[in-house]
Amino acid sequence: MTKTASTRSGRLALLGLLACTACGTSTYKVGIAVDPPTASIYVNGEKVGAGGRSVYEIDFGVDERVCIQAIAPGHEPHFVMLSKQQITDQINQYGDFQWTLRQER
């Protein structure tokens, strides 16, 4: 493949991705249950709630992944980076995300 053809196909692929992003949703409603109930829940570094079970709107915007953290005093923090596909798979196969934070030693 020539350099020009490679550049052209790269641009076409990028345009295709942008078109898919524009027609798809970037906000997902996600159930998250965390034990202990005193845990703080963060999405992309912003505190959105506390432990127990709640439904959160996760907005990816233009990002490919979202960072979700659960933190509680005296417990090891839980941290995940999730793609839209991983969230969709979790919801379709298992429902809510459920995490139990381990006590620190």
C-alpha cells in the first residue's frame, strides 16, 4: 500500500469512527452496589455518590473509557477503567456492578 493510500484509508477509518460516535449514545445508566455503604463512588475523579446500591449516569463524552473508583476509610480502594462495550456486556450478562471492598491489613 502506498503512503497516500495508507493516509486516505486512515482518514476514512477516522471518519467512520466519528460517524459512529455521533449516532451512538455516550451516556449509560449503570447500577453500582458497593459494600461498605460508607464508601465514596467517583466517576472520572468526580464524587457521584456513596456505597450501597445506586444507579448512575455515566457519560463517556468523547472518551473511550471511564474511570470508576470506590473508596472507604479502612478499606482497600477499588479502581476500574471501563469501555462502553465492557459496560454494555456487564449490564446485559450480569446486571449491576457489585464490589465488596477488602479491609486493609
